[in-house]
Amino acid sequence: MGARETVEVTGHLMDSGILSRVLDDIREYGGDFVIEEFDVGHEAHDPSSARITVEAPDDESLQRLLMRLQTRGVNQLAHGDAAVATSEQDGVLPDGFYATTNLETRVRLGGRWYDVDHPEMDCGLVVEESASGDLGVRTVPMSDVTRGMRIVVGAAGIQVSVPSSAPSVEATSPFDADHGPERPQTVLVRQVADGMRQARAAGTRLLWVAGPGVVHAGGVPAMAALVRAGWVDVLFAGNAVAALDIETALYGTGHDSSSPPGHEHGHEHRVRAVNTIRKAGSIERAVRDGVLASGLMHALVTEGKRFVLVGSVRDDGPLPEVHTDIVEGQRAMRDEVRDLGYCLMMATQLYAVATASILPASVPLVCVDINPATVTRLADRGTGQGRGIVTDVGLFLEQLALELVADYRRG
Amino acid sequence: MGARETVEVTGHLMDSGILSRVLDDIREYGGDFVIEEFDVGHEAHDPSSARITVEAPDDESLQRLLMRLQTRGVNQLAHGDAAVATSEQDGVLPDGFYATTNLETRVRLGGRWYDVDHPEMDCGLVVEESASGDLGVRTVPMSDVTRGMRIVVGAAGIQVSVPSSAPSVEATSPFDADHGPERPQTVLVRQVADGMRQARAAGTRLLWVAGPGVVHAGGVPAMAALVRAGWVDVLFAGNAVAALDIETALYGTGHDSSSPPGHEHGHEHRVRAVNTIRKAGSIERAVRDGVLASGLMHALVTEGKRFVLVGSVRDDGPLPEVHTDIVEGQRAMRDEVRDLGYCLMMATQLYAVATASILPASVPLVCVDINPATVTRLADRGTGQGRGIVTDVGLFLEQLALELVADYRRG
Amino acid sequence: MGARETVEVTGHLMDSGILSRVLDDIREYGGDFVIEEFDVGHEAHDPSSARITVEAPDDESLQRLLMRLQTRGVNQLAHGDAAVATSEQDGVLPDGFYATTNLETRVRLGGRWYDVDHPEMDCGLVVEESASGDLGVRTVPMSDVTRGMRIVVGAAGIQVSVPSSAPSVEATSPFDADHGPERPQTVLVRQVADGMRQARAAGTRLLWVAGPGVVHAGGVPAMAALVRAGWVDVLFAGNAVAALDIETALYGTGHDSSSPPGHEHGHEHRVRAVNTIRKAGSIERAVRDGVLASGLMHALVTEGKRFVLVGSVRDDGPLPEVHTDIVEGQRAMRDEVRDLGYCLMMATQLYAVATASILPASVPLVCVDINPATVTRLADRGTGQGRGIVTDVGLFLEQLALELVADYRRG
Amino acid sequence: MGARETVEVTGHLMDSGILSRVLDDIREYGGDFVIEEFDVGHEAHDPSSARITVEAPDDESLQRLLMRLQTRGVNQLAHGDAAVATSEQDGVLPDGFYATTNLETRVRLGGRWYDVDHPEMDCGLVVEESASGDLGVRTVPMSDVTRGMRIVVGAAGIQVSVPSSAPSVEATSPFDADHGPERPQTVLVRQVADGMRQARAAGTRLLWVAGPGVVHAGGVPAMAALVRAGWVDVLFAGNAVAALDIETALYGTGHDSSSPPGHEHGHEHRVRAVNTIRKAGSIERAVRDGVLASGLMHALVTEGKRFVLVGSVRDDGPLPEVHTDIVEGQRAMRDEVRDLGYCLMMATQLYAVATASILPASVPLVCVDINPATVTRLADRGTGQGRGIVTDVGLFLEQLALELVADYRRG
């Protein structure tokens, strides 16, 4: 073996399983290790720390392994400066670019540490000089790279911090999928309500991400009530959620009360609903013009809340507000993830994964789905700060509205 | 082809899909058919009727095909007497025995029709003469056959009737698994509550069948409240439900309110809980002695409700009331299925299938599970009168208690 | 009720369940019906036909119900001309537009019937006049509508034909999801192989649609062998499949044979792989330049086969060939669906639904996924010609290659 | 806090996640801890060891916590003798009984250590004196306890050893459910084949546990070939597997090759098949008499292999060899688990869990199912030595037969 580097990691190493995953990573990259030092706290909640020398077959492998380890909060001991290279093509990062984590990150340049604004995973780090000569470092997604940007390469001179969450049950078992539900569902609902109350109390914003299952499972009345009561600041979704919600609002509310709202009347209604909104010009104008008078999208528009709809290949229409270019859509989502204090994802794998990958690790994230695979797959993405709940989205929303909305269904 | 017989069927043939399944059956058994007559009602809700001549390669195949068709409510036109053979071994039905359906059935003997008491599927029909010389026909499971019993063979002389349910949406789409929930969950809860209210109003009994998921999902408080409010007359379950419920009652209620009831503390608690009840002699005595003071089994005992626990190969212990012999257990279940007006099955495939197979088709049957496969598999069993709901059992029970139990969680 | 119309339908009405679904549709749209005439074939395989008068509350409802019924192959008896309206906005169909099915369709204009070229569902029908004054009718998706186009409105003057498939088991049980697999998997593999051989023999093209599960499950070697043996003409997929395949090709093939190909080395590899291809300019150039030397995309490029990659909101990069605009992506897919004889969809719900919605009903379509929900949801889309197989994609591909590729794994 | 005890644990503590689970256990039982000493190996594969002082609210809690920790291989430092109490009732263990793990266990009595023969989890330990005055210790299930037995109580004087498995990927990630298959399926098949070859080479026996899915998925021809080639020594199953296999053998194999074996012809066939075997007296006699001439049960009988069938509440019949008493069935299973070298569980949760709970931890155990929940739930049982594979059972068996049976499907 050729290349080696000494790294350190601090935290609840053993009971969080971090160390186990670090050693797995080293093996996966074909590396080896020697544990130089291991300080384990004596009392139950003491943090422990380890210093490990990592080896890899060659320097390129080592650099990539070191970046990988940073996703676990493992930093290099040596504090040299970060290396920087210039991008030579639009949309292409330089070879050996530092691939970011979603952890709080700082970069050493000219002997000084610079905080990275709004960390996001799987990006590059661009170093910029302001007009006044100040240096700054920010994340840049591959598609936003332009020729001549100065990009950090290699893993040297970079430090990340794992969020020091309060030692709660949740914090110690991140993204434990709760397969075959083993935790009383009503307790889980209350925990989510509490998390949202805390985020609200802290003055942060609440992001929801929703899939069509929310409409199918009859969750629209509860979710619209939550919007009106101020528990949704911004919604990320696809064309299908909005189209299905609008279809129900336009065609699903016959006088026959036995016909449940949200019941699908065949696909023809959907296409016609989308056409109606396109004719009005936008969802917002359809609401203003009285064409669209109920449902989730109606609640968001009348309450002045934000929504970002991003298209997918299966879309009909799509609706006017939908970003048909997915790179543009990702940019629109990034514009909305500032000042978030909570993120609730319901019945969508696609938009949940997309959102999880642009959120900083510090945002609490809960994924609710009736399909265990969705919850599990989100966990695989490495968003170690999330929590999965396998339950029925419709009844979950009903209970959440009972918790958070005064007089919901009691009036 | 050799053997043929003319059959007739009446009902909502087309919109219930019955005819389609009848023709599938004929093909499956290698038979052929000619539709002699087809009367279709003119108005939307008129019943239609068909007369079909069925052919099969030989008489044995024909007889078996005719029995199969009876599970769809198809009867022979010819009204001869039923044939009867004598069983020659305990526990063995005669060759060519008539395999029962769970439909209302009558048998013609000596030119007279006799109603079969309490139809049950996959049994034989035994003809008995009372002391006073009156004939009677009842179902007999294979394991209860004794040598010398007179058993109906072949399909002649037997007529079944499909329950003439009110033309509701549910009746026309039996066991529609609601995959990827497409019907608002709150509406489904209300429909179940209504069904139970109707059964109660009609003076019939309510049967529940439950699996361990009820306890895991935190459904015990809601279900115990439903027991106390009189919405459970009898429970069918296995050792695991009772053991897990008792484990929670004995070990799961610490003073730390953050520790949710029902949370599993490892398997050791379960074995110890079972041993405690075995020491007390029975669940009932454990309740009387104050050893068991809360939970679902406690509620059943204190309210004087019935329960039948039947063992399975994975059981620990098992608990004293558990029938370790499964044939005895089936008999105990049969003893409880009289006068039923509703059956609700939650989070169990094994006990749901076992129960469905001994219920007459006239009992409304709802199966609730978070796993679509459970619901689907029950449908495959041919219990065409059931309804499946794919949802979270814990939240479902919570909502059902809010519907049915005055002041539940509002006190 | 006000509006009424007489319709007719011919085919294997009862055993295919079509009639049952037609009557369901009428109820769903709040309509009523009288069956005027019903001719049922006498022999087992005779087609039957029905003439039904349909009523709806008003003419708009009636027109929409009639369009809905056409998706079942139900046509109006009256043979007037189709009505046509002019679109007033780009991207918006006129009110009351005829929403297409994917069935063979003809339109009556000026007393003459015109075949619709390449039927596709959920589109409008545009009537165009060639330079020589000939009329033609083709489908137009909503997003391709331009102001001034002449679009068919209402359901009059339109006829559809359900494909008259050979009376096979498959044809009579369309999209039977085979939950909890009940049909020997090896038989299903052979049926797919036979379908592909027939399509090949008929000189038609084979379309594959794939999700990342194909790579995860280790299906790339088998699928690449099928590409090289000529069993794949065009592939529809997203960025993830290609990126994961390329990641495996670039980073997953170490010398350690115990490290299985396709094993995920963490997300960092994926981003780096995508960057490498972006640097090369395209997947095709990466193959030509020797940067990409194995895997599925490599096989497609070296064999000169087509692929259409369409982006989604979760994409990293994306790869250069990926259509980032989903409307453009849909157009690129439409360009490839001519002359298809078979479509095999594997491990993707998103791309399977997108593809199913642009294919004519005449193309045999098989959807393979380990998740029953994917297969079921595709069926819900109304693509009544498809077939679902719930199985392991990796082993399915392995068996399919053993069937179709001479000397596969036997060399 | 009152009671405390010092324990020690040695092994690959960090990368196996054991330590993390030990600390979770302590919290779960309301305890606290101080890590007295922690020796971490320096090199990658060095074992580490920890000495931890554990506290609990009272002695009873402490004893139970210590027993719980033993399931992780954690032993007490103090080496006093084990305490023993006398059982006072048949079928009831004394209060505070030591609940066994499935790990290699020894018990200290009179200053000497005694090995426990054949460890099994969730049992008691009975101390017996032979005629010659020698002491011996063996596991006793609760239902086999008789009055007067001398049973070990508390956790003192007991030591367990975790199997020192070869440091393979599998060993370090026990029961990693491979959700949404992420490891090439063909590699997994080969690993199972290798495991069976090693067990065979070591002269140990191969146990299979099967559910009805094996027959449904068309796995019988492959499994019967594996039986004939000597790769199955004993089968554990329920009535359903055997009944379905026999039904297929008796009724499912027409001359029409398009009718796949295993295709269900309705439940009537099953009941009739069971009756036929009951008439013959037993499966074995039905084979000898030529009544049953093909299939899995036929292969087992003709090859002289063992099978244990245990009943369940949903059984029809059941078949003569089925143990209708589940406690008797468990005993019959225990009699067959000696000298096992490999255990393969397919398509059954019930019998897999039942078997896992009576196997010593030293037997390699693989669970194959298309449903991720089955695999996950088995893992929850704490059988930390198992491995789960989410795949199609039918194709898995096909591939396994191709690996292990010379000339399978190549003749």
C-alpha cells in the first residue's frame, strides 16, 4: 500500500454505529487501517473519539476514501490548505474534485478557515473572490459549473461537523425504517407534531414534499386544513399531485355523498382538468378566477404559500407552473430550502430523494409512506438524519390535523 | 367429450364478473360449454340469468366441475335426488364426495329439499336421521368424519344461493384489494363502523380476528376501549397476540412516558410473561388474581367476552388457554361462529384465512392489513363476500374508536 | 336525465370482464343504461355483442362518458360526422375535446372514415389538410397543440377497435398481476422469450424500458448479452440506470472477485462517473474514446442500438444524452415507438407508466418487477393489453439470456 | 440505582455493531453503564474487548438485563456458581429462571464449568444428575418442564461464546435484508451453493424449511432434483406445502404442456388431494402404493429423506403425517436439528421463525423470500447469524439446481 493519512472522529461513536460504518467504508475502498488511539467516554452519554491511520493503494483512492469518510464526520488530522483547480468546461468539475456532504463544512485557504454556505451533498466547492477581495466558498452543482471556476480538489484542508443533536431516541437510531410497524403510530404522529411545533417556535420554515398517494388516500382535507392553519410554508411535488388534486376539486365532488372525494373517475378527467388549468393560464389564476375553488393547491394559493412543481417523464400536460426542465426545477427547489426547520415527506420516493439530496443535514426530516421500500431507499441515500414511518398517509394526516389544527373535525 | 349437464345461474351476472369466472372455471377443468339461453335485464339493476350446457371429458371431471361452479352460485337444472355413499374410514370422505361451498345450500333427498345448517366451505355433507326418523343434512370437516357416516357424493340434487346483497358499491366489487390506497381511508373507517352498528342493531355478534401487528402498531388502547364499549363479542387469535399484549401489560408500562407501550424489550420479556401466566393457571385467573391488570386480554376477561386462541408452530409456551392441537382449535372456532353479523380481521393472514374458511358467505367480512399481499391472498381463497383495506392497523383502530366509542380520547 | 345515446360493443364480452367494466363506468359518470339487445355466442369461443342505450344528466357528461366507454372498445351506433373546433391557445385543447384511447381509431369527416395514425392515449385528434387537399387525422399531445389547429370535439363520429388477439390465456387475463407468484416463473420466462422471437420474426422492433433495479440486481451482464445478440432495439430509461451502469463499469470491477459487480460503493462514485462522461462529451464519445469499456450502455453504443434517456428531479449531473426537459424527452420517446412488436419493462414504475401511455394497444407489453405495487399500478393506468410478472429482475434476465442467447454462461 | 455488575465482551465489537446494540439494551432495560476499560485492536482485523459496569434499578432488573446482554455474547466478570431453583409446577419455570440464548453456553456448578448440550433460545436450563452422580446441564422448553426439575435462575455463573466466524462480508453484516436487491442475485445463489457444499463436505446435514410459495412459484421440479441429488436431508414445512405439492402431482399435470404445473385449479382439488392421501393412510404409503408418483414429497419419500410437517390453524385435512399438536410438532423438529451444517428457508415466515428459534447460533441460516418483510421479521427475532435474500423463490431454486445438480435442464 502506498498512500496513508491520519483522520479523527468524535461523537457517540459506538452507540450510533458510526465507527462500524467507517470501517466498512475503508474495506469497500480497498483500504486498510490502524487505530492509533481510542478514547471512550466512561459515562453513558460521554462522547468518544478515535484517531485512525487510513491506507489506500494509491493517492487517488486515498483522496476518494477520505472524502467518503467525511460523509461520516471523519476529518483529517493534518490541517494544510485545500487544493484548488480550475474548471475547463462548462458543466464539468475538475478531476479529483471534492464531492460535498450535506454536513456543516469549512475549508482552509491561505491558512484561514472559511465556512461553506448552505451545505448540499454531491456538489463541488467553488472558491470565489468578491469585489473587495474577500474569499468565499460555496457549493456548486455539476450542472451549474462554468469554465474558469476555481474548484476544490482532494480532501485536504476540509473539515465537516456532524450535527450535535440532543441525545434522543431518534437521534441514536437514524432512519430506522420501523418495518412491520413496531412503534405505536399515535406516538409517532405526536412526535412529528412536536417537531413541527418546535420548528415553528424557532421561527424556521416547514417544507412538505408530497406524492399522489396523499390525494389517493384521502389526505387532502386534512392537509388543506394544515395549510390554512399555517403548518405548511412550501410544498415540493410533481405534476401528478397537483393534477390529481385539481381533478378531484373539479370533477370529484358530486352531490352523491357516497362517492368519496379523490375517487378516480378514469384518466380522462385528469387530462381535462389539466387542460382547464392551462386554459386559465396558471393554477394561481385558476384560483383567482374562481375556476379552482377547493383542495390542496387552492389552499396553498389562497394562503399565499409557496410551491415548486417539477415535471417527470410520465406527466400529462403538464400544468403551467410545472418546471418541465428538471435542472431548472432543481434550482427552484434549492431557492426554497433556506431557513428550513422541518421537512415532512409523504408518499413519494422520487421527490423525497430529490429533496433529501439538497437539504443540509441539520434539517430534521421525516419520510412517511405505506411502502417500506420507499422509506428504506431514502435511508440508503445516506441522509443519516432522517426518520422513516411506515404507515397509511391518509390516516396519518388525519391524526396530524387532529393534533395541530384546533377544532379539526370537531366543529 | 362425454359427460354433459345443463346448469343455470341468476344474478348480476355481468357487472359482478361472475359469468367471466364461470367460463374461466370451465376452461380450467378442461371442459367446454354452450350457452343455451341468456336473459339480460333491460334496466340497470335488473338481474340476468343464463342457462349453460357444460361438457367435460368424463363423468368424474364433470361432477367436480359442477361442484366448482356451485362456488359461483351455479346450480344444475335437473332436480334429481342427491347421491349418498357411506364413509369407510374415520377421517376420510368417500370418493367423489361433494365439497361444500360457504353459500346457503339445500340438498334433495327422497324428493324433498333439506337446508344445510351453517354452511362451511371445503367440508363434506353428512345425512343424518334423528331418533324420530327425520332427515337432516349438515357439513362435516374431513377430520370429524367417522366410519359409517352417510355422505353426499357428486353434484346432483344440490342447490346453492348467492347472498342477495343490497346493490352497493361494495357488493359489486367483492374483495377489491384497494392496492395503493385509492379510497379515502377515513371513508373506509366510517363504512366499517356503520357495518358494525348494523350488525349490533340486528342483534348479531361481532367477531374480531387479530394478529400481533395490532399490538405492535399500538392498537391495544383503542381495541380495549372498543371491547369495553361492547364492540367485540369474540376474538380469534394466536398465542403471539395474547403473549405480546400480556408482555406489554406486565413489562411495558414504565413510568417513563417517552417509552411507548408495546415497544418490544426483547424476546426475554415475552417468555417470562408467558411463564407468569402459566404459573397463574390461565389468563382468566391471572386477571382475577390481579396479576394481569391492563391490555386487550384483560379487557376481554373483565367484560366477559369470548376468545379462542389457537397455537402455531412458532409459539413460546404457549399460554394456558391456547389450543395446542390445531384440529381442536378449529372446532373451538366453529363453536363460536353462530349468529355472527360482522367479522373484522386485522393484521393476520394465518388466522384470517382460517376464519374465512369456516364462515358462511352471509357474514360481512373486512380484512385490514398494511401488507397488500395479505389482503390479496385472502381474496384468492374465494371468499367473495369480503372486503380488503390496505392501511395502518394502529391508526385504523384509533379512528374506529373515535367513531364508535363515546368520549374516546376526548375526556 | 336528459341526454342519451345508443352504443354497441362486440367481443368476448363476458369472459373478458369488459361488460362489467362498461357498466361500472356508466355508474361512475352518474349515468344509467338500458340493454337493448344482447347476443351471446353459443359456443365457447363465439364473440358476443351488446347494444346499450346510455343516459347521462346532460350532454357534456354524456359526451365524456361516451369517450370513457371508447377506452373499452364501445362505439356509438349513430354514424354522423365528428365535430371539430379550433384551438385558441398554444398548448390548450378546445373545450370538450375528444380524449384519445390507445386503440386503433377512425374518424368520420365529410361522410368518410379516416384512420388515425399511431394511436396514443390522452391526446387530442388534430384534423389536417395536406397541400393536395387530402384530409388526415393524427393524435396531438396537449403540449404540442398550436393555436388554430382543428381538433375533434365530442365523441360522435369516432370508432375504435379492440385488438383481436389470439384467444390465449394471456389475452383473456390482461394485466393479471400474479401476486404472490402463482405461475411457475420459468414458464413465464419462456413465454416472454417466445413473444420476443415472434416480434423478431415479424420484423418488428423490441423496446426495453429499465430502471436502476436492473443494475442493482446484477442484471447487466445478462442484458448486455441480450443487446449483443440482437434482442434489444431501443432502450428507454432515466439518468440513474445509465449512471449506475457506468459507475459499475468505471469503478466496480476491481481485481477482487469477491467484490460483486454492481455493488454500490457509495454515492460519490456515481457523481464522479457522471462527471467523467460529461468531460468526454457524451456516453457515445466515452465509448469511442475507450473511457467506457463495458456494461449496458457500452453494449448499446457498440451495437449501434438506440436509447432515449429522460431526466427526473432526483438526477445527479445528469449525463449528457439525458433530456433534461421532460416534454422534449416525451417527444424523443414518441419518435422511437414506431414499428414496435414487443415491449419489456423492468424494475421501473415511472418510465413504465410513461411508456405505456404512448404505446398503441397493439404492442404486447410485459412489466417485470419484484414489487407487486409497480405491476398493479401499471394495470390501473388502463393499459389493458399488458401483463405483469412479479419476480426478481436479476434472475429473470439471467433466465431470459439462457433462453435467447446461444452459449450464454455455457462457453 | 441499586444493583450493579461488571461484564466483559470480546470480538469485532465496533465493526459488527455489537457494542451499539449492547448499549441500546442497557437503555431499554432502564439501566446505566460505565465503560471501565476498552481495548481496541490496532490492525484492521484485531478483536477488541470492553469491560463495562452495568447498573439497574434493582436486582431483578439487573439479572434480566444481564441475561439479555448474554444474547450479545456479553458475560459477567465474576465467576461464581450458578444459582438453581426447583420447579414447582409442570410446564412452569421457576421465577427468575435463566432464559437461554442460542449461543454456545457453559454453566458453573460446584466450581466447575459444564457445557450445555445443543443450545436453544428462550428455554430454561435444567441441571440433572446421572445415575453415576455426574452433573449435566441441558436446555428445556417451558412446555417440557416437570415438577421437581432443578432449573438455573439468574445470570450468574453462566458464560456464552459468540461463534468466531471467518471474517467474511457476510459474517460482519448479519441478516442484512438486502432490500430492493442491491447485490447481484447470481452471486447470492453461488454463495448459497458454496455454503451447502461446505456443509456437505464437513459431513453435516442440510435442513430446508419451505412454504407454499415454493410450489406456487414453480420451484418443485428444481427442489425435487436437489432432493434426488442429495442436497436435502430434512424438510420442515406445514400441511399447505405438502398438500399443494400433492395436489399438483395428482391433478395438475395434464398432457397440455401449456398448463403450467402448480397452477391452482381451485381449492376443491386441494381438499380432494388431502382426502386421497388420508385414504391411503400416509404420504409414504401413497408413494409406495403408486398413488403419488411425482413432486417434492414423492422425491423425499423415494430418497428416504426426513420431513417434519407441523399443522396450523388454517389446515385442510390435514395430511396424515402432519403433527396436529404444535407442541408435539416442535419436539419432532428438535429431534431433527442435530448435526446440521446449513439451513435454507424459503417462502415461509411462520416455519422460518419457528425453526430459527430452535437452531443453535452455529448453524448457517439463509432465508429466501420475495417479501422483504419476511426476511426483516426473521432478523428481528435476534438470530444474528442469518442472512436474508429478497428474491423470487422459483428462479432462485432454478439457479441453485443449475449450480448443484449435474446436467439439470441440460440433458
